[in-house]
Amino acid sequence: MSNKKRILTDFIKTLKRIKKEESIVIVAPYFNEERLKDGYYKRVKAIDEIFKDILKIYVTYENKNNRIVFEPHGDKTIVVRYLPSSKKQKLLVSILMVVAKRIYCHSVWQVKKKFFKLPFVKVYTDVHGVVPEEETLYGRYEAAQMYGDIEEATVQKAEYLICVTNKIREHLINKYGKLFKAKTIILPIFDTTLSQYDIEVPDQKPFINGKPTVIYAGGIMKWQKIELMQESIHKRIDSANYIVCCPNPKEFWKTWKYEKSHNLKVESKSYIDLCKQVYTIAHYGYVLRDDITVNNVACPTKIADYIKYKIIPIVSSPKIGDFADLGLQYITLEDYNNGKLYNEAEMKSIVENNLKVLEKYIKIHEEGKDKFREIFKLS
């Protein structure tokens, strides 16, 4: 079969399924095991789980071919890879969207103004973060302007904004004032299937060679303050056992300015190994952020994980999403760098407090998920 015939056959087959089955088009890159180390893809998977019983058509620019590609993933998922530079491919994708009547965009990065012009189509946007401000942070000012325009259109025309924190909702309302028209729900990033709740966490984690274990789990992007963390590790290298888990250890070592120490391990681990082998022995965990809008409205997946696994956050700013409002307790980076460590009774008290914070967080998540199911008429 020629490529043209295969494309036409796959397109018609997908179109028929959308007409026949309850379905939704999701505009986002598809996730895999490797990608689930990143909070963005954890969110994509978490939403995917809620839509598990309906047909999901993922639409993404990630395409190594010149032609549009239709990839089945199990019984209920089709990933459509296309080239946005191709008018024909864009037309096929638009037809799928019009027939499905619903588009779910994972962040403003995935929204296009033309989506709001498609007839009888409702657009839902998952607000992971503040895209224009993040683009500005990286010095990409033209992109910041473009996404600012898209964000403004989104808060006016989207059917719903699904916000990961109340802080991000407040930020958008304050930013756009009377222009803000979209309905909202708060649905924090939290995926019980990823958090592996069957893993037993000891109440008292033993010290190794008389030292606590301090960890970091996550990426090594600018806003995650990796160099500040490295400075802290170097300063307190003899006071703790350090484990850094990041997708690419070589990238971490490229920015390391100090002598290497046997007290510091840098590894790449799957999420389940991270939970079993690292979280269960850790006492403290770095979550360093600047006190800026991008971070203040965020919902870091690692904080919920740290709390669940009885790890005390080390923070440079406590203004991270809704956690401070929920009563999160932590140790400041300044105190940690100056040699302050909690005693056993203090650690137990903080862990117990933070587990209550997690209960509140889960309740907000469950209430948001119930509202989400109601909106999409999911059983």
C-alpha cells in the first residue's frame, strides 16, 4: 500500500472511531516511561488516566516523517503526528477536532488561536504554568509576546481552565481582570498510580555513618536552581550523604565546579526505583525556587512525593504553589547551609504535620477530579 493510501485509510478509520465512540482530542506530546521523570508528562498521564474509558486522539508536532502518522497505543489511544508546516496535514487534524467537538490543550504552549474558530468545538486548557512569564525568564521575548496573546485569548474563550493551583488562577484573574471569562476548576498535579502508595516508609529512617541522607529528584533547568543547590552540597558535603537523581547525570556534572566526593552520588533512575531506593531512605530534599511568579504559582510534583515519603523540603523560598497556604513545614536553605538540622523529635513533628498537608492536598485533588468528571460527563 502506498503512503497516500495508508494515510487516507488511517485517517478514515480514525474519523469513524471518533464518530462512533465518545472521544476527545488532546493536544500534547505523548508520554512514555522515560518522559515520566518530568512533571509535565506526569500531568499528561494523570489526565490521561481520568480519560481512560474514552477514545483519546493525541495530536503532536513530534514527527520524524514528512507525512502525517497515525499510531495506535492500546485500545483507547491514537497518537497523530503531523507537520504544522503542511496545510494538508493541518486540514486533516482540524477535521478530527471538528468531529470530536472537544480539544484538551496541555498548557498555553499547545493552544492555537485558530482552535477557537473551529465550528462547534469546545476548547479546554490545562494551565500547568505561566507560559509568557517563563519565556521571558529565558530571554525569549518574541515567544513571550506570542504566548501572551494566546493566553489572553484563552482566558476569554476557553470553555474551562483546569488550573494546577489556586495561585495560578488568582494570577490570571489579577492579570486580565474583566477580560477573564473562562470557567475554572482547581486540579493539583497528583497521580496515585505514580506515587506508589504500596511502598512502606519507615517512621524513623536510619542515618548512614551517623549522617542524614539529602536528595534532589528532578530536572536541571535554570529555574530549578541547580547551581545554588550544588553550592549548598559543596558547603555541607561532609555533613550528609547526598543523592541527586536527574535524567542526565552528565549535564549535572558539567556545571559542577568543585572536587567530587564519595558523599555525592548522581544517578538516573526510573520513578519506581526512585521511590523504592531513594525516597524511602531520604531525610531532606532540595526544592529550590526563586520568589518569582513562575515559581509562586507552580505545582512541583516532587513536593507531594517528598511529603508522602516523609522527606523534609529544603527551600530557598516557601512560596511554591498552594503548599504554604496549606501549612507546609520545611527547613530554609539558609538554615541548612549554616548547619542547622532538626533533631529526631522535630523531624517527627514536621513529618506528621506535612502528612496532614498532603491529606488536604489530596482532598483538593479529589474534589477537582470529581468536578472534572462532571464537566466531561465521565462515569
